[in-house]
Amino acid sequence: MKRLLFPLLVGLSSLQAADWPMWRGPQGDGTSVEKGLPLKWSASENVRWKVALPDRGNSTPVVWGNQVFITQAVEKTGQRLLICYDQKTGKQLWDAGTLYREEELTHATNPACSGSPAVDGERVIVFFASAGLYCYDLQGQELWKRTDLGKIHHIWGAGTSPVIAGERVFLNFGPGERTVLYAFDKKTGKTLWQHAEKGGASGAGEPKKWLGSWADPLIRTVKGREELFQAYPGRVVAFEPASGKELWTCAGLNALVYNSPLYAEETVFAFGGYNGMGLAVKAGGQGDVTESQRLWHLPKVSQRIGSGVLHEGHHYILTDGGIAECRELKTGKLVWNERLKGPAPTGQNWSSLVLTADGLCYAVNQGGDAFVFRASPTFELLATNSLGEKVIGSIAVSDGKLFIRGYKHLWCLGEN
């Protein structure tokens, strides 16, 4: 748990081992401190509960104590909601949100509210894309909102999630013509600093020079200095989290970036998406460190939308095509790649991996087939489990249970 003790993360000091407070978990990198999670489940086996959802959705649940939160758009009414459920029973406790009936560009596969909530034990913060950034208490009462941030305009729509760290909440607002990294005061919503990155509109009738980042920031301490890592089209950059000052930049990513950055051994690892590139760069530098601190660069990697995890010198990911990969961190060399195939007709995958403390990787593809494989340089598939329902979001882990948001249901899975 030592990575939770960075000065900027003291807002998570009350975090319970069982909580999953943000899209990629308590440490922002897909790792869980839990062991002994269920290996086997189905639509009828090891189901603690499941509840019907009002509409489809791509976001991931988050969990704090006895509360489970999801974002939810209701397309016919224009509602953009935060819904809270009882973690033990699945009973809906409350919902809160707003109406947004203005036209918002997105793709048919990406309904609104695809970003996940972030919770710190006192408040829940949700990004409703063009409808704004909202903050609620744990009973669903609105504390503040920011509806002045502008519109998201991109052919594939929005998908970033807020990141709470200490007294701040960070948000990659974009992609689109207006792309801004914000730091807000989490108690008031006041803008503390902002960084505008080069963006580009992308819609019908516009030039197909598509670019954009759906990556969320990651904060770590490097040799005593706090750094916020962000992956953008063309580069990875580190900012000073307190001020927004740019510390260093490294070139080597492509125009579309879907993966959030990862960090280990004072090194940042970042991958692009469509026609993607990959790179490793030593953190802690100053200025343009492309020549001095970039350790390796991959000009082309397989299409990947979900983010990966790091474990004992290796990077693991399940690609868009449903192929699991293991890559050596020191060199970027591919160690193995294996197609993960279940009974569903599609093996396409947009979810991100979860890594448990006992070295197991969990992933679920769009067909609702979930896989458990060992984080090891030798491939070992341990289980294939099917829900029979479309799933875009990632798995959340809490208190020995798995939470999966499908297109029809929110599932809680655990040993019975």
C-alpha cells in the first residue's frame, strides 16, 4: 500500500483495502491489493446479485464501503445520471444528475456518460462530457458543478474520467478542438490551473485528421518530486501537480491515444491506440528528454483501447482484437501473445486489465467472456467465464467481489 502515501494522495488516507474508488482502482494503474478473488463464474454461478440498468453504457463501476456508483445516460430522455447501489444487495439507493438534450458528437458504440466516477469517502465526482463536471455527497446531494467547460467534439466522443488526488481533482477534458488538462479544488470546483493541448475537431464533413487522447493522468513521486504523467497525441508529458508547470516531454506517440500511462522503476510506459506506438521514458527529467531519457520506442503495436498493467518487469494487456500480450519492460520486446477466445461470437475487447496481489490478470471482452490468466512470462490461462451480455467497461474489485457493468445489468460476482 506504500504507493498510496504520496503527498498528493493523502485524500485517500481513509481508503479501505476493499475500496475501488476510481476507474483504474486506488492506485490509478489497475492494481488491487486483494488476493483469492473468484476464478469461476457464469450468468448463474457465483452471482451475488445483478440489477437491470435503464440503458446501455460503457463506464466502469467504482466502490466505496457499502456503496457502488456508476454513470448512466438515458438516451431517449437526455438524462445523465450518477446511480448509487447497495454493495451487499444491489438495491438502488439513489440517483442524481442532469438533463442534456443538445447535440453532442459521438460514435454509435460510445453512448454518453462513458467516463467513470471518482469517490474519496466524502464526495463523488462525475464527468458528464459536454454537460459538465458534477460533484455530489454520498447521499446524492449536489455540492458543486462546472457547466462552463465547453463541448466535447470528436467523432468517437468522450471517455475520460476524473482522478482525485489529495485536495485536487484532475480531468483530461477532451478530445476535440478544445483539449484541456484541468486541476480543480475538489471541495469547491474552483479551477486551480489548466493546460491547453493542441486538439482538433473531428466530425462529418471535416478533414479526417483524427487525433485525441482518452488517457487519464497518473501521479507518482519520482526521487522526491511529484509528477503528473499525461499521454497526448505525439508525446508523453509530466507536469508539476501543484502548479501545472510542464516538467518534461518525450516524443513518440501516434495521433490517437487510448491507453493511460503506467509507471514502475522510475520509468513511464505509454502506448497509443489505432496505428499505435509505444515507448518507455525515464521520469524525473527536465525539458525535452526524447534523446536523453527515452529507453525504447515501438513504431507500431497492435490496436489497443483498454489499458494494461505492470508486474515484475513485464507489461500485460488485452488488445482490441482479444489477444493477450506480455512485453518485457526493459526492452519493449514481445514475450508472448495469445488469443483469448470464449463462447461469445465476438472476442473484441475495449476493457482494461485488473491485476490482483497474487499476480492474476482479469479482463472481460465485449461478448461478456471474462478471462483470468497469470501475470507471468510463461502464458497460463486459468479460467474462461461467460456472462452472455455485452460488456465495454472494465472490472472493478472490492471486498473479495468483482463488479461488472454490462449493457443490460450491473453484476456483483463472488464466491457463494
